[in-house]
Amino acid sequence: MTILIGHGGASAIAPANTIASFDAARRAGVDMIEFDVRPRGSRLLVAHLAPQARWRGCLTLDDALDHLAQPRFSQIALNVDVKGRGCESALVAMLRGHGLMERSLISSQ
């Protein structure tokens, strides 16, 4: 069985871990979208590196999950790559709150 996974969404087409990259991954026909989650203070952000989490326009996990919960993404699984400790409970709660827990894989370093 082959599973097509879009790393950071479709990071070869659009900047990784962005709405544009998630949309590009869907158009490319991936089975799963991998993206990075990093805690920053009391928020969870979609960012691979710590400096990216400090950028003003960094995508929040809540905004990313709102987007990925849309019906057009319903057949795409999610691989949430956790880049920091202590945010696991909040992450699971957010995935459940958006109805995405059942199609999510949570991975970590």
C-alpha cells in the first residue's frame, strides 16, 4: 500500500505549514498532510523551527484546524508533528474540538 504524504502540506509548491501549502497538497492528491506544531507561550502555532513561531504572521493551530476541518479535506489524514513538550493535552483537545482526532496521527521527535 502506498500513502502519499505532503510534508508541511506541499512544501515544494508553497511555503511549508501554511494554508496555501495545505491547499496545494489537497490539489496534488495526497493521502495525508504532515505539519509541525510548536508551543509558544500559551498558544500552539504551526511552525517547524522556533524562530518561525516568533514571526508575526505565523499560522495558529486553531486556524489551521479550522481550515483542515472543511469538507474538502475530509478524505485526507493528518500527521501532526509535535516540536515541543508540554502541549500534548491541549493539542489533543483541539483536534477533538475540531472533529479531527480520528483521522490524525500525532508524532514527535
